[in-house]
Amino acid sequence: METLEVQLDSYPDGSVEARNFRISSASVPEPGPGEVLVHLRRLGLNAGLANRIGGPDTDYGPGIHPGDVPASDGVIEVIHSRNAAFKAGDLAVRKSPWRGVDVATADELRIISAVDSDIPLESHLTILGHVGFTAYTGMVHVGGVQATDTVFVSGAAGGVGSCAVQFAKAIGASVVGSAGTAEKVHLLTQELSADAAFNHHDGPAAELLRGAAPDGINLFYDNVGGEQLEAALEVLRFRGRAVICGAASQYGKGGDRRGPANYTRLIYQELTLRGFTVTAHEDLRGEFEARVTQWLREGKVHSVHTVVDGFSHIPDAFASLLSGGNTGRMMVDCDS
């Protein structure tokens, strides 16, 4: 059987662009004993993957080099099974190579139960998916968000950020978010119920944050780094906490990455700055899925995503994600 796959074609000279990838044909072997043949239906894209292009192996996956097929989480449908635990038509979540049809082992698949069949496929890659799990782990367990907290989320209209905002609100906290367009600011305050939001292009981040949170913040959930991390360190109250999830403003900058120049505030304000990798917290997944599914059914949270139609548009969707062309999680509908 032949299928299509997306390979890295060349290292980027600066920002990652669609032209750095190529669409190629590939042969798909017959599934062996215990394996299943799967069709990719939805593919979720993560900005952090750009940091692995030409880089070393990380907890999130290997370095990506020309000829390699990247992988990110997707919803797949089983089309042929040689494993008793799966049958044709079953849906599951998998860390999926950017390949239309593939062979998978059972331990790669996290089945979507029939009980959840009413939940849209997109939700399994957003609020109930990897980005939701990342947001929940960082906000609830690493950050220890409380109903009495004022929380600042940078990159708040992105895949992880939009989930982090909603989880903090579901727990009862006050939330301030930053985004890069007026439309995304509107989304935060009108659709995600953030108490305040600002466009980080409108001025110095510290001034904008002080205007949105004049009494300071208790918890910072960072997806961006750079100037917004420095601003949060300025505005965090005594013994405030900062959770470092990502650094989108620094990806692809190599030796030009910028750290916080005001890090000594950690000393005088007794601040806590803590990073995390979600892969180290898999023991929380059952709790996360149960709690967030309940919030979802109660209408306290919902999926926020941007969908690009067509498998062949994966490179364009990924480049658009890196340039801020998404609201919520960027994903590709591979059925189209």
C-alpha cells in the first residue's frame, strides 16, 4: 500500500517555513501479529517541535533532520487489526508520524472509549489531548493554582494557553492573558472568560501587565519567555510562583535566546521559578481525563482550535502556527 508522508527537506535559514518540508510517497507494510493499520484523521501541531529541527534528542522526541518524518499527536482510525484489543473503526490518540496511513503497535494507542463518542475529534487533541494535559499538569500540579490566585498566562490564545486559562477559571482563579492580536484578546475575554487581557504588541510588557493586574499576580504560566517572563517577574507578588511551560518567543534563535535580566527578583521576592516536562507526569493522566471531561460536559471548558483542511497542507499549517496564525491549537483535518 502507498501513502503520503511529510519529510523535513532542509534546515531553515531563520524561521521555519513550509518550503523546508516536502510531501513524499511511502510504502506501508502489512501489519504484523499484534499490530494495527491506522488512518490519520486529525493531526495536532506543536510549536515546540521547531526547537528539535536540527537539534538534539529531547524528552519530547528525537532531533529532526532532513529526510526525517516529524511526529505529533493525532486522532487515528483503525482500518485493519491483528490485535484482539482493537477492531476496524476504533478511534484512538497516538503520537503520529506525519503520514496518512501507518502501522502501529497497541501500546502506542490510547483508545477513545465509546462513552466519549459524542465528544468531537478535535477535543481529543485540545482540551482532552496533549496540550490540555500539559496545561493541567503545569497549572494544577506544578503551579498549584488556587481559587484565591490572580494568574497571568502568556500566549493565552494558543493551544496550551487557552486550556490553561480555562482550567484556572474552572478552579475559580482570576486570570489575565496575553495574545498577539486584537481578535485573540477578544477571544480571551469574551469566549474564555479571562478577567483581563492585552495585546503584547501594544507596548512594554511590564506596563501592559501592571495595567491588567494592578494588584500584582500570584502565579505566572509561561508559554512565551523573553520580555513577558521579565514582566511577570516584576509583577509577581511576594512568594509568587512562575511555571515555565514553553518559550515560543525564543524558539529558533540559537545563541540569541534571551533570559530574564531581572532574575535577582527571585531572591528578594522569594519567588519560585519552576519548569516541567509533561512526559514526567503520566501518572496524572487518569485524574486529568476524568476531571476535564466533567468540566467539558458541564460547559466549564471547551475546545479552542484552528483547523486547516487537507493532509498536503501540513507544512503550511505548521509554518502558520509558528508565525501566530492560529487561535487555540493548530490542527489539520486529514479527512478533507
